Amino acid sequence: MSKPVFRLSCVLLIACLFLLLVSSCLAMESTCPASLDVTASLISGEKELNVYSDTEKTERVGKLKKGVAAQVLGAEGRYYRIAFEGVEGYAYKSKLRLKCTESQQRRDGKAVVSLSLDTYLYTSISQAKSMSVRGTVETDAPLDTLFVFLWDERRQIAEQTLVIPVPEPAKKFDIRDVCKKLQFSSLTAGRKTLVIAGASDGEMISLYQTPVYVCGACKPVRNINSECSFAAGTNRKNGAGRTWTPSSAKQTLTINLPADGSAALMTLEWRRPAESFTVAFYDDNKQLIREETKTTGFYVDAVRFPRGTAQARLTVTEKENWVRNLCVYDSRYPDNAVQQWKPVADKLDVMVISTHQDDEYLFLGGTIPYVCAKGLDVGLVYMTNGGRSRYTEAMEGLWTAGLRTHPIFMNWRDQKVKSYKTALKTWSQHGVDPQKEVVRLIRKYKPELIVTQDLEGEYGHTQHKLTAHLVADAIPLAKDATYDPESVAEYGVWEVKKVYLHLYKENQIEMDWDAPLSPDSPISPMFLAQEAFDKHRSQQRAYSMSREAKTYNNRLFGLYYTAVGPDEAKNDFFEHLTFSH
């Protein structure tokens, strides 16, 4: 079972990092290679390095020269045991740098009876990270070395590599006799895979993999913009991406892709949802392959390049809209980090309604990861407009949490007010009737289940209260044919089967956000909820998952309305519900 996710805030109010480890085989959306090889080459400034027959430097057996990669076979004290060009021996660690590459050969251990990671420390990003390990390793060949890799899922590299000698080569041993702690240097934030492998006479044996999550602001996913050329319009670098502003004279941006044909996907983050844009794809001879016009209305669009595309031409005719961030990726992009949204389904199984961009994690806990993992049609509705940067954070968080359908933004004004009447008036500007709009949402998407916030506003937030009351009042109205005849004519009436409100005091259930999402997965809803909340960078100083989870129990919900009878087990939203798929 995966362990609860915690958060530790440092005294300077800078979000500290933490490691969340689970103790079963990897079953997350991972792109870590099945097996890795380790090579060593000279550090910068070194031209050659003596290689000796043993650590006593009894005899020099060769020299490792600049540009030559040696296979790492093991380690002993200050030395790595390496092999290259028919030479095998020992060389100083301090003169070598390690590199991990995907192994072309893989041999699984015959048995890994028990291997788990236990007791980890919460430290800041500038400090070393250490994890205690325990368990028994058993294989069909004697191991002489353990290799430990920390693979960064976003950057697709082995961020850290440890080479640990086994004192007495053996087929079975207690891992604590080999390494009581795994000691890492500074870690970057984000999703990792911890890989433990053993070596037997230079042959690597895969032993163990587990997901690791390091909290904090993640570095961008690697793209290949630097290998492309961009022409026309006003376009410039924007961090790891590129910004483009079309003009009346130049409405088309030409993107010349790498000649090796590696480009696979382009993402476009818009200033506001694009009403329409066109992408034309051309081959090496400037012959049109095909042209696509998209009218998704998304904040982030993904465009796949057809095979043979050498050039893409992006055309936007809409005024006062531009691309805030354009990224081109090759086929190695991590799917769990690059957004590729789908439209909301015509008929939803679950609708989650959140006041602000972040409330869906702070107060609804693991709801989004939990319902998405069921393979259901899920829709997420945000009531307020927290600003464009908050929308960017929300999109990153939802994709991480597992949602694949674009969220619905009501775009109502976000304002702290004490009066419920004032809050309702704030949302009722420009002729909008918030109650009718919520009823229309329910009638349009016909959810079987709705989950939303607390009638008392968690910590008394007036807009949280307003969200909960609008949803609660909309339930009988949505099935009333006399209310809002216009939406009745367009969508018909609808009766929601179950409605859960956070902290509602009647018919309460408690969700287990720490249970694995599936029998084959060690990942829990809270693991993903914490990872998703970390994408809300602007909110890290003011809120934390651990504090809000304890103060306003985000596992506790009350069954406000049911058309399928009362809950009996009182531990699951889906009790008594059936779905057509």
C-alpha cells in the first residue's frame, strides 16, 4: 500500500521538497527504460587516466583516454571497476563521470523475495536526500554490485547514479548489509523512478522499481524547439518554449522541423481559448500533406505531425489572441507531463465542481485522481476566474492528476467578500444568472454523480459557500420542467443520482485516498493530488496539502442527495451506481 503524502514547509515559507515512496513494483505511467547500462568517461579537463589491476595500484593495466566510454562493473572505496577495449581494472572515481543509457539486454532476477524502501528524510532542495532500505534480495546468480538509479520522468535522464559494492558476492543477502542508506545529492522536483539493479560478472540484473515524487517547482519537459527554425510574425523565446503574436500582415507562423523527422507533437498554449486556427503540413519538397482546422476552444491545443512532415504552417485570423507558449516535442516526450486535451463528453459520469483553481485538491483531496482512474467520463468545473497564470497552473495540475478532458471555466469574478448576497451579486454581472447556469451545466452534461465543496465554505470562504449552495439548489431545479424552459428545450431535464458535499454532516462517508488506485498500481489518489497541487506554484506559500487535509478533512463527505438509496458501506462515492461503460 502506498504511504500517505505529507508536506513540510520550511521556516522561510519556501515550499520544501519531500519524497513519497511506495513499496511495490512500478505501475505508474512511466517511460523509464526497462534496464540501464552505466558507462564512465573522463571528466572535463582530463586527457587520460591510469587504470590499475587492483585498488593497491599493484600494476598499471592500461589508460582510459578522452572520448572513450568504459563500462562500469562495480566499485570499491575510491575506485570504480571498469572495462574498455579489452582492459579491465580500477580507476579513480573523482576523475570519472557516469552516464546511464538504455540497455540493449535485460535479464530479470529469478526472484526478488522481498525488497522495500523505508524511513526517508524531508529536506530542502539544497541538502542531500537519504533513504533507508531494508529487505532480502534473492537471485539466480551471485551479485557483486548494486546499481541505484534515480530516473527523471520529465527530462528522460538518470538524474543520479549510485554504484554500491556487495562485500561478499551472493545469490541471497539482506540489503541492509550492503547499504543502510541511499544517499543522494541535490534533487530536482518532479516525478522520478527509483531503479535498483544488481550486477553479476558485469551482467546487469533488474531487481526493483518504485515511483518517487519530489515536491517543488518542476523544470519544463525537454522539447526540441532549439532544433527547429521559426519564421514570420513576432515570435521569441519564452523560457523553454516560444511565444508568437500574429499580426494583420503576418497571420502565419512557419515552423521548419528537424531534418531527421523526429518531431512528433506540437503544443500551443493560448492567451485565451482559440476560436479557430489552421495548421498545414508540408514535406521536404514543400508539397502539402494535409491541412487541419481546429475549433476546440481549448487553452492548450496539441497537434500531431503526420509522418514525413518537414514544415508546419500555423495560421490564426482571430484578433487579440496569441500563442503564450509553443513547444515542439519528439516521440520521447513523457505522456504524463505533455498536455493533449480531449473535449468534454456529451454525457458525463462524474462532475466535480471547484470554486477556485486548487480547491479540487485542498478540500476534495484525491477525488480527481480517484474518479479518473476508474476510466469514467469526468468533467471538472471551475467557478471563478483566478487569472491567466492560475489557469496555466490548473491545466498542468489536472493533467498530472489524470484528467484528460479539458476543464470548464465559468470565468466568474474571484473576489473576497464577507456577504453571501454580495458574492452572488459579483457572479451575477453582465446579465448572468449563476443558478440558471449551474442548472444548464447539469442538464447539458447529465452527470450521474456530482462532488463539490462545503456549504459552510470550509474555513468560511463566501464563494466556497456560494458554489455549494448553487449546486445543492440546482439538483431539484434540474429535474423540474417548469424551471428555465429554454434549457429544458435545449437539453431536457435531468436527475442526478448522487451528490456529495465536502464536510456535509449527514450520511457521511470517508474516502481512503491512500489506497492504491488499482490492484496493479502502487500509486494512490493522494500521491497524484499532492503532485497536482504542486503545479499551483502561486499558492504554495499560503496553503499546503498536509495542513488543509488535517484542518478541513478532505476525505470526509456527506451524501446530500441520492436517487439510488442510502450508502451502506460508507466508504465510496460509487456505491449503488452503475455506468454504461
